[in-house]
Amino acid sequence: MVEVIKVPQYTPRVEIHTMQRFVHGNCTMLKSIGEILIAAKEYVYAWQLGLKTIETMRLTAEGANHAAYIPQKWVYHKGEYDNYASIDIFDAADAEITAGSGPSSGSVWLNYVAEGDV
């Protein structure tokens, strides 16, 4: 079952498909897997992904319209509680996809895998 995080308008829509917990000795790690509808220059907070911190994050773009989108992220304050990732999305012409540009809504669906602290 998909959990949709409802947030105010003009923020990313996060759909969490699965959560996995890994225990190794005294360390417990949580992996969140799902999709994000987001435009460039927007933030994704750890709590939106069901995590307390974002340690790592991998993004891939949905390419239904055969346009090449290149997502990039920058995780602020790795390991600190309630941190966030800044997402940048570029198209093949190196133009940044911001709200109001790019696809119809200005946002792109990204698949994500994020790992963080429990």
C-alpha cells in the first residue's frame, strides 16, 4: 500500500511505497523507497520520506515523454535530525526544470531510494 504524505500546495508530493529496516550490531538503518513529484529548487525533508535523517539518497527520473531529465541532490547536514535534500533537475539542454517550466505542471516524477536513521 502506498502512503501519500499530504503537505501544503507547491511542495513536493511524496509517495512512500515501502520501508525496510536493517539492523547491524548496534546500528539500525531505515530505507525508504518511493516516488516524488517535484520541480527543481525544492526541498525534501527527512520527515516527508518517513525518516529522522537523510544519510544517502538516489534519484532516477521517470522518462515517459522520452525527455532526458538529470536529477541531482544535495543533502544538508548529513546525520542531523530533520535535515533535508535540495533537488535540482536538468533537461538535455542543461536548462533547469523549475515550477512553471518543463512538463505540464513544471514538476517531474522521480523514483527515490533514501536511507537514514530510525
